[in-house]
Amino acid sequence: GESVGLHLPTLSVQEGDNSIINCAYSNSASDYFIWYKQESGKGPQFIIDIRSNMDKRQGQRVTVLLNKTVKHLSLQIAATQPGDSAVYFCAENIWGSYIPTFGRGTSLIVHP
Amino acid sequence: DTEVTQTPKHLVMGMTNKKSLKCEQHMGHRAMYWYKQKAKKPPELMFVYSYEKLSINESVPSRFSPECPNSSLLNLHLHALQPEDSALYLCASSQGQGRDEQYFGPGTRLTVT
């Protein structure tokens, strides 16, 4: 069965707001996590990753937080822009595997 | 060049047809992947090639036949497909068989009639 899932299938925000996309995982053997962005008509695009020995990692306008205690992953997007509108997938790698398992996806809609 | 290209962009085929999907990358990546994605669903892994050899087949029906002619090209041969095989077929590549970033192509939108 699917071990990676998302709490909210659709998230609507206003331009300039901060967005938080959540992801729950169930496999405690997962030790590497990735966030992908998929725009309409395109393939998924890597955004940011985090290993299980970290609890936070920052990129440009994005931050990923990992809480291994509750098996929860989140993607924070600062100052959300219309170009951020897309479906966001979290993916996990189980220890020893290099193939990511994708979660369900959240559609982010940014209103100007 | 950090691009993975896929052709055709769209394909409509009957259940008795034979067609092929093509994928190309010139990043020197040695691992290439085929995924299937249904609408509003995450990508599902089908095949992995590593150094031009098939390393993973996720129990995909034999009507899908992958081929890796060289390190830059990946094909997916289709024969006797079913309507439920209609989906977006994504190709991806990564540096090697490790936890390297996967670069995805735009996909081929396949409709089986």
C-alpha cells in the first residue's frame, strides 16, 4: 500500500502569503525525502531534499521540515507567487533504496 | 543541457496498434526511468535502466517493452494496449544508480482507444 500521503489535496493561498504543504509517511525505515513540483503539462521538478539525520533544510524561498517522531514532512514556501501554482509531491526513499516512492500530491493554487 | 526530451508529446493509438515512445538526454546520466502517471495521481515507477541494462521492472505487463539502445536514449515499445493504459508516460534520468536528482521529461500523453 501507499506509505506516503498528504493531508490536504488542495491548498489555495493569496499571492505574497506563506504556504505550508504537509506530508505524512508511515515507513520508519525511510531515510531520505524529496519534494517535487509538477506544473501543468510538465514532468515533476526537484525542489529540495532532506536526509533523516536533519530536521530542517532551507533553499531559495523554500524550507523543508522533518519530524521523525510523528513521521511528518512539510514544505514551506515563503512569499508565494502565481508561478508557484502547481501540484507538489513528497517522495520518500526507504533505507537502501535509491528509488523514491511518491506521495499523493497537493494542488497549490495561488490567487493574484 | 539539463533537459530530458520525450516524443511524441501526444499519442492516440488503437488496441491493435504498435507504437513507441522515445526519450533522450545528453547530460551523461547513466540511469534512466519510465514512469506512468494517471490524472491527479503520483508517478508510478515502471522500469529502471542502469548503464544501459534493465535493473528494475516493477511487474509491468509484457505489452510494455522497454529498450535502451545507448546511454542517451530510452524507448518504450507499446503493443496491444488496453484503454486503462491511457496515461501520461514520463521519462527521467539521473547521474547514476544512487540518490541523485532525477530530471524528468515533459511526458507523452497516451490515449488508447
